[in-house]
Amino acid sequence: MTEINRSTPRAGARDLPRPSGRALALAYLAACLLPLALAAGRHVAPAHPWEAAAAALGLVALSGMAVQFFTSGRFETVSGRLGIDKVMAFHKIAAWGLLLALLLHPVFYVIPTWTESRTLGIERLIAYHTSPHYRSGIVALAALVLLVPTAFLRDRLPWRYELWRATHLLLGLTAVGAGLHHALTVGRFSAGGALAGLWWGAAGAIVLVMAVLYGWRWARLHRHPWHLQSVTRLADRTWELDIQPGESTPQMDYKAGQFVWMTEGRGRFPLLDHPFSIADSPARPGLSLIVKEAGDFTNRAGQLAPGTPIGIDGPHGSFTLEHRDADALLLIAGGAGIGPIMGLLRDLVARRDRRPVRLAYAVGQPGNLACLEEIEAAKDVIDLEVMLLSEADAPGFTGEVGRLDPARLDRLLGDLARGRTLALICGPGPMITGVSDALIGLGMPLDMVEYERFDYRGALASRRDRRRIYRFLGLFAVLAAAIVLAVPILS
């Protein structure tokens, strides 16, 4: 797309109220600690403190496993205000915590025996892992042992993305299903009463989640189809898909910078969809997606035929300018990250935003640069300055060769007030880490540096990420403290 003149943005873009991060943290604590509270009201035979701690670990971990289905990034109520970056980071860190808790769960049970006799302690631990009586618990633990590392190593596994997602879902369902069975059939506190009711309620909630994600959304993808209007080559292995709603499909109300889950063909199914940022302004009907060939699905983008049925689920994400108080904007795109950056730029042009806008666009080779004519034309409408970078040089390339280092960022910012400039970055994980940290080092407030990525290599390395991790660890420390405090009550 090269047009600059666009109509006035549609009114009514959805702006549903979403809970704050603090409210979600409190809700998470309440969900994980509710089983402990219900167990404290149960009258059971006295147990050794280590056994009580083991039971508490199991109760909290099982509840946390159920909550994982709601922190998968697919529910806008959870991820909308926080952004998919924060939600997915929490989802991954929580998974490691749950795995550790469940690994310790049987170990804590045998500590009293171990302290009296190591031989008997080992025999008891072996019995826990081999007895048919505890088989569902072992199945749950085995599923989690497979699930968490394969998620961490996803980019290194020789699996298609769709196969990995299907495996991840099946392992997750196996882990929580077997865990619920274990609690209801073996758990000393879960055999009956309100706690048993809670586990049945959790099972029902997970079934409902699956029905919404893979039933109701599947039906909606087919009831309200979109269609591929055109495919345009923008650069080397980079394509723009113009997608328009079908006759029975309403226009999508979204904010520039958000993303959708997209699947194509007659067999549209949510398990086969992929996330793509909307490279468009809400001022224009339909959707534009900029897709760079980088995998099994995206490698076929240029071969899609006009008229292909498209399934769209969205909008999602908080990588937008809504509710942002800033006097100037710094847009930074790395490679395929040009998608949401172009969406933001196109919307700024459509609204004729008066704020200074600075754009840095970095690629590996000059042939990967997309939308250059449109970016140049935007200078006639808004206050825009552009820095193009390529790691490799080529004949005719007039941009800068190298990476977006602190010196270049400082030059691009110029005399813009660092405390009043909002930076929005999208690109590969390592680039986001380096650029975001460099901007903070140049005096930009940490809360004025925002980013979004779908490539999670290095996703926990930036200063913003580390602050996020500390907050997450604080949340888990509260859970650990609650378990310790619950031991005397459960003993």
C-alpha cells in the first residue's frame, strides 16, 4: 500500500475495560491460594510438617496449572492491558515454578522417612513413582517434565510450529487432567467437601476454555470469514496481504499496533493460526498484514491466491498509542517488526498527528527494506525523520551500514525531550534488548520504552524484562510464604 490520504478513523473501536496488572496479580494469588484456604477447613488425620508442606505444594501447583490455561495470551481480558510480552513472560516463568513445585511434591513426603532411614526413604520415593495408586500423579508430572523444556527449546526443535502447538496443548491437558484425578483420588484434603468441588469446578472451567478457543472460535472463523484481496511483494521475501471481510463479516474495530491470529484455507482452525501485527490504520476498511518469510507457514505467504478464505481472531495486544501521554514518538522496527510500526505510522498519517515522529528501520540487507516510498511520502504529511540501517552494504544503498547503536539512537533523538518521548520497538528479541537498554541509558524513562515481539530469544534479558522478573519473583515469594504459613495449620 502506498496511499497516504485515508478517511477519518471509524468510531466505536472497542475499548473494553480490562483489569490492571495489580488486579491480575491479586487474582492470581487468590486462585492459587484458595485450595490452601479450603484445605485449612478440612479435618483430616494429623500429618508431619514436611508432609503438610508437600500437600500444600501440590495444592498450589495444581491450581496454578489450571490458571496457566488463562495466561496463554489468547484472552484479551488478561493480556489486553498488560500486552502479550508480559503475559507470555509470566506464563513461561510460572511454568518453571510449577514444575519445581511438583518435582518437590513427592520428595517432601519422604523426608520424614529419609531422616530416619535413607533406605526406607528411597523405597518410599520409588513406591510413589511406581505404585498404580499414584499413577495419575506420575502421568501429570511426566507430562509437565516434557511440556516445560520443549516450550523453552521450541526454536531449537525440528518440529513444525503447528505440531509443537498441538503437542503443547495435549501435554498441558494431560498434566492438569491427571493432576486433578490424582488430587481427587489420592489427596488427603481433596477427597471431598468444598476442595473437591473446587477441583471439579476447575475441570469444568478448563473444558469451557477449550470449548471457547477451539469450538466457539472455530465456528466464528467459518461463520464470519475474511478473504484475501491481494498479495503484494514489498521487499525480498516480504509480502503485504490485503484482507477484506466477507459479506457476513463486520469490519474489525481495532487500534493501530494491535495484532490478530490468522489462519487460511477451508480448514481454518484456531490451533493452526499464527500471530501477525496489523500493518494498517483503522481509517481504512479491512486489514493489512506484512509477512516476512521466516518459517513453514510464512514461506507460503507469497503463494496465497486472491480469494483464499482467511480466518481472523482479534484484535489483541496493547502495542498502541492509546492512553499514552507523550510529546514525541520514536518508532523502531527490526526486520519483520516493520508490520506494527507501519500500522502506527499509517495511522499517524491518517490522523495528521502533529507530534514529531522519528523512525529507525534496521534490516540485515538493503533488499529487505519495505514500504520505502510510503515512508518517504509520509514526510509530506507529518513531522517525520527517518534513519535506515542495514548490517550489509549494497550498491545504491544510501542509508547507514551497521547496527542501531547508542550513538545512532542519540543522533536520531536529537533535541527531543527524552522524558516526554515514547519509544515503540518491534523486532527480534536480541535487538529489542540492546535498543531498549540503550534508550534507557540515553535518559529515556523506563516506562516510556515499550516493545512487542513474537520472537522470544533473549526475551528475559533487557532492563525492563529484569524489572518484570523481579515483580514476578515477588509474586511467587508470596506464594511460598503462604505455603510455609499454612504448614502448621495443615499438620
